[in-house]
Amino acid sequence: MHHTSKEMQTCIDNCLRCYQTCLGTAMTHCLEAGGEHTQPEHFRLMMTCAEICRTSAHFMVLQSPHHKHVCRECAEICEQCAQDCERLGDMDDCVQACRACAESCKTMAA
């Protein structure tokens, strides 16, 4: 049985936290706030971010050698999502979750 490294486990945890935070924030805060928060570009970015985070975690749990490619893409999308959520404001949980995920995914992609 393979053991997941501490670094990889941290990344899995960060990815799952970001998945939960982005999806949860989009479905509550953004839908309720309306306006710019529900503009297709922003809303799609949040959904894309949530999905790539879930996929990255899944690939690492599977011990797939492809996790490096997925993590590289995840880091890029998380950075975009963090910037967009910061731009809209009042989305600090999302910004923090995305940045933490991006950082650990960059490490896993290296």
C-alpha cells in the first residue's frame, strides 16, 4: 500500500477545502448577492475552480502520475478565481482557500 506524503495530503486537504468553499460560496453568497456575483464569467470561473480542485484531489488520492498536470492547471485556475473574488470583494474565504490551494498545487506540480 502506498502512503500519501505529508505534502500531498496537505494538497489534497487544500483542494477539497477550496472545492467546498468555492461551490458553497457560489451557491449561497453569490446567488443571493446577485449582480456581478452572478455574471456568467465569474460564476463559471467559480464552478470551474471547484471542479478542478475536486479533480486534483481525486487524482492525488488515486496516486495517478497525471496529478502533476492537473495540479498545474488547478493552481492557474485557483489564482484566477482568487483574483476575481478579490476584485468583487466580500469573498475573503474564497480568496484564502484559492490561494492556499494554488500554492500547494504548485508544489505538487513541480
